[in-house]
Amino acid sequence: MEKPTIADVAKYAGVSITTVSRVINNNYPVKEETRQKVEEAIKALNFKPNYLARSLIGKSTHTIGVIVPSITNLFFPVVVKGIEKICNQKAFSLFLCDTDGKEESERTQMQNLLEKQVDGVLVIDPRYENIENGFYEECAKKIPLVLINGYHRGIRCNFVLNDQEMGALQALEYLIKMGHRDIAFLRAKNSYSYDIKEQIYYETLKKHQIPVKEENILVIESGNGLETVELAIHAVQKRLEQSEIPTAIFACNDWMGVGVMQAAKKMGIAIPKDLSVIGYDNIVISEISEPKLTTVDQNMYSLGKASAKLLLDIIKHPTQGFQKIILDTNLIVRDSCTSPKNK
Amino acid sequence: MEKPTIADVAKYAGVSITTVSRVINNNYPVKEETRQKVEEAIKALNFKPNYLARSLIGKSTHTIGVIVPSITNLFFPVVVKGIEKICNQKAFSLFLCDTDGKEESERTQMQNLLEKQVDGVLVIDPRYENIENGFYEECAKKIPLVLINGYHRGIRCNFVLNDQEMGALQALEYLIKMGHRDIAFLRAKNSYSYDIKEQIYYETLKKHQIPVKEENILVIESGNGLETVELAIHAVQKRLEQSEIPTAIFACNDWMGVGVMQAAKKMGIAIPKDLSVIGYDNIVISEISEPKLTTVDQNMYSLGKASAKLLLDIIKHPTQGFQKIILDTNLIVRDSCTSPKNK
């Protein structure tokens, strides 16, 4: 039982190999009658066109590349799941590339994907440096490309973004409306997303004529993953040992939020009675913490779906101009915030 | 600036296209002098061989497929990260296929990967049905294939497994050594991995002449993900409302372990003073729970690395027989277990 070849199909249908190829790739007009003969032959012989050969003749490999800083972060797998959902519907396969958050690796992986002749590339949370140095603008000229989150001001490229300004604003307005006027801000170093939130923090406090206290800006070394919890505990404990403690803390992500809660517990400070905490991202740990953490939902799944849809659209219609799609965020009210005691 | 073709390289080097192809694919002896000329030409023209064409000529696409039940589960991304690590070193790219845990989708994704002509396939936690019905045994005849965890008794296929029997034994012996003789067992339905643990539970209790109480076997509907915590809380609360409560609970995974702790807290039962809890898997939530959950480490990262290494080895040496690699598990002692009060 040898595998049938394109030559067998041609012979069976009584047409040339070229004609069979045209029917398979649908890239050249063929008489309806001839098409039917070829399709019958394909069916009768159970012929499966060689995918790679078809890709060489046709223009599409039906593959896309997805570059992520780390697949073990709790945020990115949900984005990838959203991407997978859409790609699966359209019969596109995903190359998954994990960069360990290294800018060098991001560029190598991109090169690798170009060699694999993927139809397009999605980059989740691209490194600031590769946006700044023009790398992605150059890539966007060569291949359909969508960047997910990341720095985007003035960059000529397709983006799908969460409205992080809105998210930070929602969180802060929520605390201020409850009566908080002594709100600490907890961030990690070196991330555009924390920069945005810090800026909104200053703006929102100013708008409400709340003075910013220098000691209320807490900065830890690293923001993503388990080590963040320990770093946050340490930084927050140091702050809570001071004489006047804030009534609320806005943490730039849920890892930090969990750290705040654990620091407070260690010091006998009740949450939310003595201290309100709000997180950001709505990753799974925010739902299993005690009390459950109030946070901002980043719509990770929608983010993945929207970016995959945009990419497939660009692949189909490559001449359209660049665009930025910005998704709304939502405050998820749970149990970690309440009005301050002495408002 | 046209892209250079293989013909340009041949012309520049003064050799035939066939010779250039032989050098690129390294599939036929070429005189050292000629090889050097061709390599110089490739460098001078900055020629990049067309990947797809090279794949057609050569035998390898340098891609492998990874099939996972769900990339958003906390367990699987770490396995994928281990796989990525090894593949990246060897310049293999990963196709990621998410099946949503559906056996039908597992088969479709496998078919898709075969059409993409991947060099091999890894399946994490394959569905019992597709192992039982012979699907994977058939696949293993067609393509290098390694299954990670999953039912394997008498199945002719390559496996990389965690020693779940050892893990369950370690957890139970640890509790018994502390003096526990009233140990409940919490599992979900329909998983081979829970079946193994339940069997070890019966065997170990028998070995220590501890009678099994029917009311100590707790079964919930679904075992993977956030909903498991709620289901576990509910099942455990019902058990803890009874007159005689166990002194320890062995939960089949960390989600369930967290559920046990939350149920106990809701009922004012202190952990570990009034109730010891042990989980399984060592996913990230076991480290941020309070108290920190004692659990069994599944070596997820090593599991990924070992399976990728095995697969690449099979791709290189396809004639070797099937094998099963079984990795040891390790008990991770944290803060959720202590000796029972009335031992």
C-alpha cells in the first residue's frame, strides 16, 4: 500500500500533474469539469497533498509564531490559550518560542520564525529595547506582526493593548471613593507597565488634591513570579514598621498584592479592616488568596483572541495600515478593600 | 537587492547546483576543497537556504509537536518550558497544540502535526481513551513519539513518567510516621493518576494495619483548576461536620490541598495543629498558601527536559526499541503537617 503521489492522481484523472497542482492549490483557473475529475481522483486514491510541497507552491504555511517572555508566568499561558482558540478555528498552527525575557533571544527567535516561513508573528510583552531600537518596526515591514502590550508610543507597528491607564485609574478611584487618602504604591523596576501605573498614581492623587508622600512609593527589584511575593513582603514590612502607615496599598500586580497581604498578616494588621489592598492582572492566585484579592482584570484571554484575529486579518489583507486595538480593563471587586477607619 | 538563490551560490563558487545542495544538506560526500568554496560563496552572498525547500530535500523539518490538555493549567507550562529548553539548544522549534482535554481534539491535533511533517511528537498527559484504543501505539509506528505521564501498563510506546506510586507512598508514610492513623483521601473522578494514588492509599494503610474508613474517601467531580478549590472546600466541609474528623488529609493535588485548608479555616479548624494536610504536584499555589503546603514535587521541569531529550534521541536513532523513563518524586516538607494531638 504505497502512498499515492500527485502523478498517480494525474494518471487516474487523465490530466497533467500541473492541472492537479492547480486544483490543489487553487491558484489558477481550471475548467469545472476538470476540477471535478481531479477531486474524484483525489478522493478515490485517498491522496493527501504533501504539506511542505504545497507550502512551497502556495504562499501560506498556515503557521504563526508566538514569542513569549516565559510560558510559566501565570499571565502568558492564558493569552496563548486565546491565540490558540482562534488559530485552531482557522487551521493555523502555533510555533511557541520562549525567550526567558531576554531581548537577544527575542531577536533570535524572530529570525528562526522567519526562516520557518511562518505567515505571521505575535509577540507578547516585547522587550522595551527591541521596540526602542527599531527592531520590530523593521520586522513589521517584512512579515505580518502584532505586538501584545509593551511600549507603543509613536511606534509604527500593529498593537493589541490593555488599557492600563484605565485600569490603574479604576483601582485608584475606587480606593479614593472609599475615603482613602493615604495610599501607598508598590511597583517593581524596569517595566513600561509599572511606569504607566506610577504616572496615573501621581496624576490621580493630584486631581483629588491628595499630597504624595515619598515614603509611600515602594519599589522592589523584580515583578514577575514567586520571588516577587518575598520581595514585596520585605518592602511592605519595612513600610509598615514606620510610625504612620497608609490605609491602602495599590500593588502593580497580584504577586505583589499577595505579598502585601502576607506582610500585613505577619505584623498582625488585618486586611481589609486595617489596610486595604488592591492588585492588578486577575491571575489565579488573586482568587485563592485570603481574603480574596480585589484586582483589575486584564482580559488575558480576550487579549490573545483579539491579537490572533488581527494577525490573521493582516495575513489575509496585507496592504492595510498599522493599527492599535486597546481593550478595556475591569475592576474585580472582592474582599481586600474597605473604607478606612478614620476617614 | 534581490535575495540570492542557490543558483547564484553555484555560479559564485563555480560548482553545480547539486553540489551546493549537497553541502547545505550534508547528505552526500563532497570534496573538502569544494565544500570550502561553497561555504565561502554562501557567506559572501549572505545566502539563506530556503527552509522549506531544505526540508523537502533533507529529511528533517527541525520541528516537533507538543500536545497539551491545557496550557493554562499550572502544571503543564513548566513541562513545556523544560521541553523548550532542550529543543532550543538543538535548534528544534515547537508546535504547541492545546486540546482542552478532549480526546477527539488530541487525535485531530496529531493528524495535523503529521501533515506538518514534524520530526516527532510529545504528548503531555494523554487521554486514557486514546491509549486504551490503540491510537498512540499506531502513531508510535509512524513517527517518533513520547508520552508524558498517562496510563502505560502494557502499552508499546515511549513514556517519560513521574513515579507517582513513590510520591503517594512518601506522602502517606510521612503522615503515618508522624502518628496519624485517621487519614482521609481526597481525589477527583476519572484520572489514572488518582487511581494510582488511591491504590497506594489502600496498600499503605493495610501495610500499617490501619483500617480504611469509607467516609474518609472523598471524591470530587473535577480535579484541575480553580473550580477544584471550591469543590474541595465543599466536600471537606461536609466531612469535617461529622462527629469524628480525621487528623490528616492526603489531597491528590495542590488545588485540592488549598481547598482542604480553606475548608478547615472556615470551620475554625487550625492547620496543622488540628488537621494536617498534604498536597501533590508542587505547583506555585502550594508555596503562597498559608500555611505553606507540604506536597510532593513532580519535577515538572525535569519531566519536560527528559522527554524532549528522549524524543530527540529517537529522532536521531529511530531504530531503538521503546522505553519508559521513570523519574523519582520528592516530598517537599513545608508547614501544613504536624503530629496529631491524641496519638
